Amino acid sequence: MSNPTALVQKLWNSCNILRDDGLSYGDYVEQLTFLLFLKMADEQARPPFNKPSPIPKGKDWPALLAKDGDELEIHYRHTLEDLGKRSGMLGVIFRKAQNKIQDPAKLRRLIVDLIDKEQWSSLSADVKGDAYEGLLQKNAEDVKGGAGQYFTPRALIAAMVDVMQPAPGNSICDPACGTGGFLLAAHDYLAKHYQLDRAQMKKLKSGTFFGIELVDSVTRLCAMNLLLHGIGGDLEEDLPVVTKDALGGKHGEYEMVLANPPFGKKSSVTIVNEAGESSKESLIINRDDFWASTSSKQLNFLQHIFTILKQHGRAAVVLPDNVLFEGGTGETIRCELLKQADVHTLLRLPTGIFYAQGVKAHVLFFDRKPAQEKPWTQQLWIYDLRTNLHFTLKENTLKRGDLDDFVGCNFGKPCSGGVSPPSPSKSRKNATIADDLKP
């Protein structure tokens, strides 16, 4: 089956088998993740691939196929527990894994009739990756399950990546990676726009993309998503995604950061800089590389993203509107950012594009610069995609074409919004900086 849409439909139809058991869409996609991994590991161990299997004998796909009834359910449960204790990508995908398919007959049907009948390894990375991405999008549409908080509209991600233009050799990080949308879009951009040699292809698979995610169950979806697109296939190499609190400390420096960090007025964690004071009610994390102490998630992520950028590193970050105008700590952080980085572009996003309702957000593009006396940000170009525009999640979804003008403007094309933006050389002569954002 070479059509991603048909494959998604086939996988999704089988979800109906399990809905009677009370499984959510998220539970279903998670169980598919486990079974797909086991099946593909078995395929890779056979001709023509003949790769050593990371799955120990007795916990592999043939062992599952040989079982039925209660014996299958018990064996599957023990398999998940055992694999969750392993290292590498295996441990990432199976960490804290649980069997949520309690009916052995339904489990057997899923294994034999759906997963086993498809030769997944023979499908191109694009087909199986796009199919899995389609499942994640359907899962995000399940608003009641709250899965949408991990899913950024793919049209917006694609536009951000097109503006950022990642290049071979760039290290690219998303410190709040969710299911991996930004990393995959950057991967697709590099594969599409460059003729990569063998060394660059190897680097693209391992050593280019770095994702951090706080929630185990989301990390496993991201890991599988990356794996199906051909990223991080060698289980012993450096992991492209890990589960931890990105704000807990610096985890490297990167040429590019692409992110949509979690929004929220207040976190249970307060990040404290060298001079900071904090509430006794909060868990304290000390970050002497931060400009200010706060429990605001978005302000802490903004500070964190600046710290993990290399000198002249570039960032594109989705942030709620309050980051632009909040006083107190927000003003301190904003002034330091404008001083120490070239904050050159702001895209005002329309409402109705996120699964959380009523979100007003923008995308901030900035480049980290070396220390100097004079503030780096002198001019800021603002593109308004919000005024008189309205999108919904179903009837009038945001499409990549809706962002063509914004992307085109960044590369010197005539801009329908009036003022021309900075050119790729980052000339700012036609841009303006809003008075309330001046340092």
C-alpha cells in the first residue's frame, strides 16, 4: 500500500475495533506504536536487510504471533515491561509501556489482520512516516483527550522552516518537541533542497536533530515518528529525542531552535537566576544563565532558548501575546532579549489554528549575537496575519498557502502587507520597531 492516506484510513478504521473497550485515540496510537516497532524490527532482521534485531528472542514479533487468548495478553504485557527497561531508542519507545487492550481477541486481530499483513519496511520512509503523522493529527483532533496541546499546525511549522532555511551541518533543537513536527519539517526541507552526500545523509540521520519532551507517552510518539522518517534508526547511537525537563539545565548549544513551547500563566516550578527570590510554594530550579526569576512557562522557555543558541544561532518560536507586553519580569526578559539578540521579525498569528481555544500567539524570529554595548535589535518587522482573518480547526483550516505571502516577503518578493520585510541578508532599513517593544 503506497498511499499514506489509504494507510491512515486502514489504521484508523481498526481503531473502531478498540473503541468498545474504552480506549482513547491516544491509547490506540500508543499501542500501534509498540506493535509497529516490533513488526519492523522483525522485518529488518530478515532478508534483504539482515540487520541484528534489538529485540531479544522470545519478546519479538514471531513470539507474539505464536500466542493466542489469555496467553497472548499475558505475554504482550510482560514483553512491554521487559523492553521498557532496555537502553537506547528501544527504551525510549517502551519506557513505562502498558498494555491497554484487555480483550485478547481484539489484540490478536490487531496483530494478525492489521499489522502483520503489511510489509512496513518495504514502504518508503515518506509513506509510512506520513501515515503515522496522519494518525498523530487525528489524535490531536480529539480535543477532549487534550492531545492537541502537543500538536502545532503543520502549515505553520512548514512556513517557519521555509523562512529559517536550515542548511546541512546545522544542529537543530526543539526543547519542547511534542510529536516531533518541527524536527521532521526541518528534515524534509534539508532532504528536498540539497543534494546530500553520504556523510551528510549519515549526519542527517544522527547528529542533526535534538528533541526534548517532558511527557514519556509523547516522547515515544515522537521517537516512533522520527524513526519512521529515517531518523535515529541505529538503536545504539545518540538519541534524537529524550524525556526530561528542558528547563532543568542547559543541554547543549545549537545553530537553530524551532519550537512551540507550552503556554501557561504559571508553572509549579520557579526558575531562579543568580539574584532571584522565589515563592516557597514552588519547586526551585537554579539557572544562573537566566536574566530573571519567574514561574511563567513561556518566559522561562524564551530565556532557555536564548541560552542554548550558539553565537549567531537563529530561533523561531511560537509564543503567546503576553510575552510582548507583560510588565515586571516580562519587561526585564524582553529588554535583555532585544539587547543581546537581533529580534528582527514578528508574525502575528490568527486565532482558531490551535486545538486550545482562544489562544492569541505570534512567532518571534531572532538571532543570538556576541556581547556589545549597543542593543542589537534596532528594527523589527511585523507581519499581521490576524486582522480580519478567521480560521477554524475543521471548516476553514490554516493551509500552507495562507502563509505564502509572509514567506515570500522574507525573500524580497512584493509584500501585500505594505512595508517590505528584511531581505535574506537581514537588511533592516525598511523595517520598524514598535515603540512598546523598544529596550
